[in-house]
Amino acid sequence: DGGITQSPKYLFRKEGQNVTLSCEQNLNHDAMYWYRQDPGQGLRLIYYSQIVNDFQKGDIAEGYSVSREKKESFPLTVTSAQKNPTAFYLCASSIGARVSEQYFGPGTRLTVT
Amino acid sequence: AQTVTQSQPEMSVQEAETVTLSCTYDTSESDYYLFWYKQPPSRQMILVIRQEAYKQQNATENRFSVNFQKAAKSFSLKISDSQLGDAAMYFCAYRRPGLSGGSNYKLTFGKGTLLTVNP
């Protein structure tokens, strides 16, 4: 089955530690995205990548970093510089960045204490 | 900047009945896309329906249909014959056509409407 996988589903970290969230897709999609969801809020874009070895900042990129070394993978690192890292993180992909539909993975709940 | 507003934080419907969720948006663009996404308790976002702004015909997907009023900047979702599995948070989202790159590719989401389906 084609789809987007995110692991782990729940992640716990101590304050001051960097943590990397995994996102893998086997849909052969060129574009990938990372969103953050906070309680009572919609999703906000952190980073997106149109093609391999290319990525751009979204609306709330501060304290986050990404890489896109392979088409199927788009990991997100939450650094210690992110002031409020506890949130639900969703990865998405689309056939191309100019194609409107984005399909989402199951998400990772990150808790930092 | 584009904004999406969902004025109903919560809605409820009886099983087999019809419910309409409201969404309004603000944009100066003439071409764009609108979406409804469903987020069940599993929290995975599922695309329900999409509408292109240049199309006058309202989109339909089985029991789900939209009422797209471009001049009023309104995009409501109608769920017919509601089922228990329809219970979820529903998000309205907007996207520019993305012809010029940058963060045009992002989806701008409303804050969601929690739909409860009563048996």
C-alpha cells in the first residue's frame, strides 16, 4: 500500500535536547511538507520541499531544521532553540508542489518536558 | 494574508440526518483552491473534498458536497445521511495556485469544527 509513514507516534524528550521526527513516503511524490498543530488550532507550515536537495521555510521555521537527501524522506529536527516544541507534527506530500492536493501521514505527538 | 474562518467550534447531528459546516475565507486572489479535511480521533488528516475557484459547479463526493459562493467567499460542507464514522474534527483549508513559488504552496487552515454524530 502506498502512503506516508511517520515514526514514532509518540515521542518524549527533555528540554534542551534536539529530536528528529521521521517522515517517509512511497507515493513517488516530489513535494513534501511539515505542519505543526496545536490544541484548538489549525495546521501551520514549518518547512516544505519541492524536490530533492531543496527546501524552503514556511511560516514558523524558527527552531526547526530539515533535510531532503532522498525523494522519499523528509526528516524534521526540532532543535533546542524551539521555544514551545510540544505539539502534534504532521508530514504531508503532493505529486508536485504546484498540485493542490496534499496527503498527510498519521502524525507524531512530541512532548518536551 | 489569507485567512480562513470556521465560526462553529462544535456541531452535532443525528445519525442519518444532514448537517452543514460553515467556512468563510478572505483573499484578494481570483484563482485558488479550497478543501475540507477530516481529522478523526486517530488524528490523521483525510482529504474529504476539493473545489477549484474557477469552477462554478459545486464539488460532490458521495455523501459530501459543498456550497461554494465565490462572491461571498463562503465554502460550506454538507454531509448527507450522517454516519457514526463521520464524527471528527473538520478543517476548511485554502491554497493559492502556487504559480510563483514561495509559501504559496502552503495550506491555510481554519481552526476546525468538531462534529459529533448521535446514534
